[in-house]
Amino acid sequence: MKKYLSLFFTSMLILSLFLAGCGNTVKEKGKTEKTQVSKTNQEARFLFTANEGGSISKINLNEQKVISTFKFDGAVHNIQVSPNGKVAAATVIPEMMNGHDDSMDMAGKAIFFDPIKDKIMKEVKVGNHPAHIVFTENGRYILVTNNEDNTVSVIDAKNYAIVKTIPTGKGPHGFRISKDSQFAYVANMGEDTVSVLNLQTLMEDKKIKVGETPVTTGITTDGKTLVVTLNKENALAIVDLASGKVDKVKVGNGPAQVYIGPGDQFAYVANQGTEDAPSHSLTKVDLKSKQVAATIETGKGSHGVVTSPDNKFTYVTNMFENTVNVIDNSQNKVIKTINVGKTPNGISIMP
């Protein structure tokens, strides 16, 4: 498992988690790949996966197949589409040099591209081992967690300049930003906390103790409830931000990402497990009752998860099968499996 996931761990952790168009060409350090794109490119909704094998897969959801592949020198860990759907961004970590993990001391980058035209717009150097990347809803900032540096890079969404680097807890990894763009909630994998970042002051307000090996967070649209996957505890922490009370719901083995669906009724937890003992399930948690509503069979090593804006489907990356599962939320079962790039990790859908 370490060969897939060790890029995103601090040395203190015991467990490891962790793109043209028709006639268009995407280049990265001399590498070139052309892919024919569907004629419905302008109308379709797209899904993107970040593949640690060095690529991004673009899926046309009308056709339910990969139509473009973006190639990179390095591991692509996370990907997000902006709230207005006009920009997509991914984190890329330099590839290993001469068989050694020299990337440990090499800064990573954030790649910004046009998700319709498949054109790279900008590359921004960030910190060591960038993990997740998220846009604020108000269109002001893009944030990147730097796992090895224990920091978050704050990028101006208009000119792509880094405006601030905010210290966090140890091993910052997955995070979400409140709907009002006021706070970012960063899971610190190297300790048992979530850093609450104030996006007005661009400082850490406080840390919330949640449990062992927090990997990713989610926040309800009203900003009142925080959810956090606890990898080592095989649980989802549900935090009442007003009272500070933490409830824990048992999920599958080695939970990775969590995504709160439209309406804030359910949180969807992808259970990854390990390479030797991969999990193959998605846990659907009712946030009101704090109970498991369904356990859905998936592929091996489920990691990234996102729901469609209409809440009809959930999409899950399976790291150890190089696939994405399409889940019908009304049936709570997989209805389609799509082959993507090597070791798919993060996932994002156009709004």
C-alpha cells in the first residue's frame, strides 16, 4: 500500500492513505497526448478523477466513459472543479528521481485548467506534498493543504498568486470550506485534530479534537455540523460546532474521503482499507439520526467520493481497481463501473 499512498503521509503516521479536446493537445514536461472528445462537449457534464499514476481522467457522464486523459510527471492526488464550473484544479507532486523519493524535499504544484476546452491555464508552485485543493464559494480564494509542511497555501482565484501561507496542525490533508466562505476545516492526519481556518483573517482560529487519524472533512450548508473520517478508528466523527459535542458512527475499514450530499441528509464515506486488505464499501450515514442508512458494495480500495448535484448518483474511485463506481442513490447499489487511470484518488464533478 505504501507505494500508492505514502506521498501524503507524515513520518509519524502508522497508516497510509492516500486530463485534449478534439484537436487539442495537453503537454507536461515534453509528454503529449491527444484524445478525441465527444461532439456534445459543450453540453455534457463531466466528472474528473485525480490518478496517482500520473494523470487526470475526464469522464463524459452522458456517455459514461473517459473522453480525455491529462498526463503529468508526478502523482496527481486531488482535483476540484470551481463552483461556477469554469476552472478545474489539481494537486501534483513531483515524481521520484532515480528510484528515490526525492519528492520529499520538492515543492509540489497546483494545476489550473479549462474543464471544457481542456487547456492548462496556470501552474502555481505550492508547498511540499500538496494534498487537497478547494475553491471558496465566493470565488475569492483557492486553498491547498501542504502535507509535509504543515501549512495551507491560500491562492488568489483571480491572478493565481499566493497571498498567504497558514500554519496548521501536523499532516494537513483533506478539507472543506463553509458555504459562506468564512471558514476552512482541515483534517490533520498527523494528530487527532481539525484546524479551523478563518478566511477573513487568514489565520488558524482553533483546533478541534476529533479522534485518531482524521483524513477528510465535510461541512453542512448551514455551517453547523462538521463530519470527519477517522481512518484509524473506522469511524465518522459528527461534530456539533456550537456545542463542541463529537458523536462517532462506525463505518467500514480504513475510511478515506467523505462527501455530504445535497440537502445535508446523508454523508457518504468511502472505505479504503489497505492494499493488503482492501475495503470495498461505501457507508451512507444519516446525519440526523447518526446511524448507518446503508452499506454499499464497491470496488477495491474506495477512496474519493462525490454526489451529483441532483442527488441521484454517487461516484466513488477505487484505487486498487483503477475504476469509478456509479451508484444509484435510490437503490443504494452500483449500476455502472468505469475504467479510469492508474490509482484513482480524488474525484470532482461539474456543478
